[in-house]
Amino acid sequence: MRLSVRHNTRYTFETPVRQLIQVQRLWPSETASQQIVSWTVSTTDSVYGAGHRDGAGDWFETVSVRGPVSQVDVLVEGIVSTTDTSGVLRNHREKIRPSSYLRSSHRTDPDASLKVLAADAAKAAGEGTLSLAHALCEAVADAISYVPGETLAHTTAAEALAGGAGVCQDHAHALIAVAIASDLPARYVSGYLMATEEDAVAMSEAGHAWAEIFVEGLGWVGFDPANGCCPDDRYVRLGSGFDSVDAAPIRGLVLGNNTDEEMTVEVVVQETEQSQQ
Amino acid sequence: MSQTGQSFFNEMLNGSDVRAAYRSLERWHRDMPDELRSLKQHEAEQLFRRVGITFAVYGEGGDPERLIPFDMFPRVFTHEEWRKLDRGIRQRAAALNAFLADVYDRGEIIRAGRIPEHLVTNNEAYEKAAVGFRPPKGVYSHIVGVDLVRTGPDQFYVLEDNCRTPSGVSYMLQNREIMMRMFPQLFLENRIAPVDGYPRLLRKTLASVAPQKCDGEPTVVILTPGQFNSAYYEHSFLADLMGVELVEGKDLFVEGDFCYMRTTEGPRKVDVIYRRVDDAFIDPLCFRPDSMLGVPGLMSVYRSGGVSICSAPGAGVADDKAIYVYVPEMIRFYLGEAPILENVPTWQCANPDDCKYVLENLHELVVKEVHGSGGYGMLVGPKADKSSIEAFAAKIRAKPQNYIAQPTLALSATPTFVDEGIAPRHVDLRPYCLVGDSIELVPGGLTRVALNEGSLVVNSSQGGGVKDTWVLAE
């Protein structure tokens, strides 16, 4: 499938800010299931630099905008060719040992309820790590219903489970928590999804997020509890980390007495014509 | 000789004879009238106060800023004693750096089954953001503080390694400075190896790890968390002596490929940052987002070869107390050598058999928190009463993996001034080994002394003091 992505983030500051700095991770991973056809990332009136690939294989660039500035746009546009590999991350170059992802963060700490959820899923699961991973994904999907507006950016996995509702970020955190509780390395993945009518659950979200669980013999496998499936050719993977902050496509700060930032995000992911082939 | 009911090595004595290295000092102290002594002690305090050497003690209420007690009686090593320590410390610093370069790359020592993987990758100090980037010259820990204790004439043990930003070197320099000022005659009578080359060597070491993209003379800065940090005095002292800028996070910013310092003449590119800020706080866009002490975007500039960070982010995994046990193995694995300095035998409570032994023998062990430092969260079994032993046992049972235990070593003692004259007090030693394009070690270090009679805890936060440390020239 060919997916075109247009992702615009607009920051508006009522009082102009002195400087804006961001570390952007907005370039799709190169894997067996996705190749970049064309891709550009631009930020208004900015200086780009310090491009590098980290140990997890993600490409980063640093952007700074010198103020005073009251509006900044970050525009991502491109086309990615995708293939369905049933969620399995193949031919992805990375150097971090999977066992590094057995550590939980504040957001993915398994509390007693998450541990119970993990143990119950393990009882229901069939033989093997892959079945366990599927069972954990289903358990999270069942325990946390998709309801936008119930949780906040800093909601933890434990809080989302207690509330029984959340968005894709909460599902991903909860899946990581139960995987770690089951001694399976797990991580947060941020990216895009071309949502269809059936999984309209995710259509209202700006970006998308899911989790990857390390399955011995297969490698990293994606699981999307928000949609109850493994990522297929409608997904575009950007990067990974311990949690939503660590894997955020954009991490930024503004300098200069700013208290009134407004951010609007628009993401459009569509299937495009297989042109010139 | 012993006042603690336990026998220990007195570094001044050989049986009842005064050892050659201490003879001149023994005369010096014997000939010193009491009035002169109290006058000098007072003078020393004035000097420390004037330069502003204080340290912070937390958790006891009152003014946390205190003057570190200085004992005027120097500690002496012979040339031969130092030669062995020198070789052993350099060996250890080389092995620790080889370990760091390995675990952030292919992890051969893990693949070879010589160290358990989870101890490394599941360690809080192991930074995945450091994986796959080789810092300049492959060096991660540029200043290695190796804490040593002595139990006999030829018996030294490494208590722990400090690979992040070991503090205290300013005391090594100041103790010498003050002794030379107060007792110049001593330095004419004895041939004492100088330590004042340290700041120059530190600067040379830092400049030698300038990043790939630096052409010309590198600009070095010291990054401090600020004046409320307990070691702020040391940060400004070292910056002065090296002739480099002392900066806080807000003085630096990232733009494009580089990191810059704000100056009155406009931005100036910074090439090497000797940071005294912990990993978690150096870059809010990579680590803790709430950090106000760091520089946003710094890790990206670091990983793309625009700036060097000393110590390298992630260096702390090598000095973790659970990893410590494996340092002799690192020396054999990376250097193919036999360890020159021994580790203290250590029980790891993560291991059920060890844990059982530890819980049964708490009254004679020293128990430490794996991630603790500064002598906090530690139990000295022989000095603890029954209720504190029981309380500590409960903590170990709750989280055994957080604790290690070691035998209570009979730390050596050196003569120390007390009200009645001099008396033996227990000491340790922290030398500062510099690692850049070469390994440098000034002859000496910081001797910490447990000033309370019989005490084995030398930390300044727990009643410890400092003294000048001499290495006699050949």
C-alpha cells in the first residue's frame, strides 16, 4: 500500500517567545514493512542540525527557532510504501539489547491490578510467547475501553486501568506494563495510522501509538490494543521508547516567559495511487 | 594500640617502632607546643573558611552548609607503596572504560557469559540513549575515583569505583596548599611528590576528547547545577584553576549542529563539557522533561559529534555496586591481566544464598544500598544496636536486590590530632585517575578520616574529616 501523510503542528504563543527548540523524530523507520518514497519535514524560520540515528534506529534532528516568534508550524509531508508483515518488525537496524526494555517508567509501572491482569491473561494464553503477547493485548483491549477525553497526557497505565477508559497512548502504556510484568521486553511506538470506518476508534486521534513486544525467535512484534490487532500496511512507524514521552515524535521547549501556548495538530493519512509503476 | 577492641593496622608504626616514612612527622608533632597547635588549627579553619570550602549535609536540620573538618597530621605513602597503587588504579580505570565501551556497543562480555545481562541492561544507570555511539577516544569515564582502604602493610582493597563525577579533588589540592602555607619547613625536610599539576592534567584530558567536529583549540566548560549544589565550591575552584568558564544550563543553548555559551560578546561554541550534573538532568528533551539544570537538545549535539560530555552519559553503569563485583573479571576479560588491586569480598543479596548468609550475620557485616552513596542508607553491623539491625533486616527482606554486604574490614588508622595529642583514626583514600588520550594519575588523593573514635565511616556527612596525603618521592 502507498500511504500519503500530511501532519501539521501549529504552535501559537500569545506573548512572543525568545526561542523554541525541538528534537524531532518525524522520519519513518526503514523496515521490511515500510520504505520511504518521499519525505520532508520543515519548520518555519528554523535552523536544523545535529541529525543522528540512535541505538533504537530512530532518526532525530534538532530544530531551533530564534524569536521573538508567536507562531511556529512543523509540517511533515511524504509518501511511504507499506507491506503487511503481521506486526513483525523485520530488517530494522538497531543496536539496543531487547532486555533494556524490561525496565518500566513511571507511566508503565505495573501496579497490583496490572499484575493481576497480566497473570490472568497468562492463564488464558496458549503455549509460547507469541500467544501470551496476543493474550496480553486482548486483555488490555478488554480492560480499557476506547474513550477519548477520559485521560490526560500524563495519565499512567495504572490510572488508565483503574478508570477503565483511555486512548491509544493509555492502551500502549498498559500493554507495556503487563508485558514487563510477564518478563517480556516491551516498548512504546509512535506513528501514523490510516484509520478506516471499522476502526473509527482511532480516527479522532492526531497521531497513533501502539506497543511492541519482543518475542524470542521472531524479534519485535507490534500490537495495537486500541484497535485490537497487529499493525499492518495501514501503519507508519516513526520511533520507539520506554513510554509516550521517551518515544514522542516531537519533544520541545520554549524559552522566554511563555504561559499561553496553544497547539493544534492535523494529521491526514490516505492511500495514494500506485503511480509510475 | 587498639581502642576499638579490634586490631587494626596503624600506618605510622611497625610494631612499636615508628616507620621511616613517618619519622619526621612524628618529631614534628612531638616538638609542636600545644599553643602552636591550636593556633595552627585555628589558622587552618580560617583558611578553609576564606576560600569557602563547605559541604552540605542533608536531613539533620539546621544550616546544611558546614566546614569540613581538617586534620593537620598528614598521611604518608612511601614511593614503593604508591607504585603498586598507581599501577592498580590505572589498570582499573582502563578496564572500567573498556567495559563501558563494550556494553554500549556489542556487549562482548555479556555474550561471553562473564557478566549477567540483566545487571547491565536492567540497571537504572544504563542509558539506552548512549547505545551505539562511541565517544571521542572511546572514553566514557574521564575522571575515575577509586576508593581504597588498607588493612595491612601490603594489603589494599578497592571499596568502590566512582565513574560519573567523583567529588573531593578540591580538598586534595586545598589540603596540600594549606599545609604548605602553614608548615613550609615540613616540605623542605621531606621530599613530597606534588599534586598541583592536577588542574593542568584535567584540562589536558578534557581537551584530548574534543569532538569530531571541533577544529582548533577546544573550548572547555564546567557545567554545574548551581550554587545550591553541595559541591558548587569545587566546581568554581576547578574552573578557576583550569582557566575555563563555569556555566549553568541556562548559560548554554543548542542551535544547529553545536552547543553555544552565552557571553557578553555573543554566542561562543563549546566543545567539551565537564558536567557535574547527573544524566537524568542534562537534557530535558532526552531525559527528565522537568529538568531545569540541563541544556535542551544537548544529547543530539553530543550524538552527532558536535560536543563532548564528560563523563559520558551512561558511565554510571560501571560504578554500580552490583557491577563492582565483576570489575576483576573485566580486568581479566578486556586487558588479559591479573587484577593488581583486590575487591572486598562481597555478598549480593539478590542471590538467595548470599542473602540468607547476610541476614544471619548482619551484626558483623557492612550492608550498602546498591545505588546509594555518601554513606547514607548503610548499616555497619558491629556498631549497630539490635533494633537498627532488625529494622535493616526488614528492608533487605523487602528488596534484597537493592543490597550488598561486605565484611567489616579492619581499616588502617593514621595518627590524627585529638584533644589529648594524637590518636589513630581510621582512613580511606580516593585518588583521581584521569582518562583521555592517555591515563594520568597525580601521586596522592584525598584521605578521608573517621574522626570519631572507633568509627569506620569516613563520609563527611557522617563525622568524617580530611587530611593531606603525601607520596614520598624516590
